[in-house]
Amino acid sequence: MEDEYRQWGVNEDGEFNEPTLAYKQDPTMETYLTLRRAHPDAEIEISASNGLDTLFRIEPELQKHGFDPSDIAGILDADPEAISKVALQCMEKLVAAKQLAAKGETHLVGRGKAVPPALVDWIIIVALDGMSWTQQLEIPRDLIVLIQNRLGGIHGRYYRNSELNERKKTALIIAGQMLARGEKPGIRRLARLLGLEASSVSRWFAEGEFDRESQRYASWFDENGNLSPPLHRK
């Protein structure tokens, strides 16, 4: 029974344990770090959105933006169908707002033509709180995609850098294979093969990098352009 109480962040009397109470009184990263470092094995229940109280208070705003409060209540219970339904609604509304902005419309939230991003973020917090409180910690992919995009998604700097490195590597492998076959690779030819502008591909490489790295990747292939065994690669 003690393990069961500990799992839910409560003590033997069914009340929140001390770390959980401390976190709920000040739900910040600083508080959590202090508590977690002091109690590495404690179960700390972290839901902090005030659940139904806040839901009742902002029900008119939810309805104004086309959300069914009963779906939000389902999210509080970690209902995966409700989570997916509302996550998709949020994405649809954010996409619609982006399309309006692309057409030159402004002040969309103030004019009631777009859902406030802060409301979307609150819905995400409610969903995460519900999963924490109910111990249903399997996150629906629809919610994951929504969170990814609110965090910057594929437009984030680190994601873009990773994608650029993969494209560079692909280009160099193709160039190396061409060199191994006795062909002369060039930026323009590679760009055509990749379906990109030559100016875009040329910006990937510092001066001399393309020729130097192409030669290195050429060692990966035999004279017919077939991959050599890994031990023979440089």
C-alpha cells in the first residue's frame, strides 16, 4: 500500500506528500529542481493548472473559439480521444490563422479571427497535467505534433542545422560516387540531381570544402560506383 501511495505523490494518510505540496505551492522549475535533488526517489505529483476551477472560469472563452468544454474536461481525465480531438482542433485553428496572416491580415486575435496562442498553450498544459494526475503517461501523437510546433517545430535552428548536414552528406556521397566512376561532379549537376538551385547548394560548403570532402567520399566506392567494405573507407 505504501508503494501505491508513493506512486500518486501522497502519503499513508492519502494526503499529498511534502515534496508534492511544496511544488504545488510554487510550481516553478527552480522549485522542482530543488525538490528533485533533495528527494531523488520521491514521487512528485506535478499537475498545477487548477483543473476544473479554471475550466469553469474560462468556459465562455473556450466556447468563443469553438472548443467544447466537455472535451476539455475529458482532457483533464486523460481521455486519449478527447486529447486527440482538441489537439487537432488547435492545429486547424493555428493553421487557419497562419493562412490569414499570409494574406496580410493583422491583429487576428484581437479581432476574434484567431485562437490566442496562450489558450492553446493552456490546453497543452491541461493535457499534460491530466496525464500526470491519472498516471496515463502515453502521449497521443496528435498532441506531440501540436507541442512540437508550439516549440518551434521544423523551423527551429537546431532542426534546420541537422537537416542541412544531412543534405550536405547526401550531396557529398553522390559526388564521391561520381568521382569513383571517373566522372566530374559539379555543384550545378548535383543541384539538378537534388532538385535544388545551384546557388542554394553552393552555400552549403566553405571554400575548398566540396572538392576536399568529395575526394574523401570517393574512397567509399569502387570504380563502378559500388560501396566498398567499411574497412576500406577513409
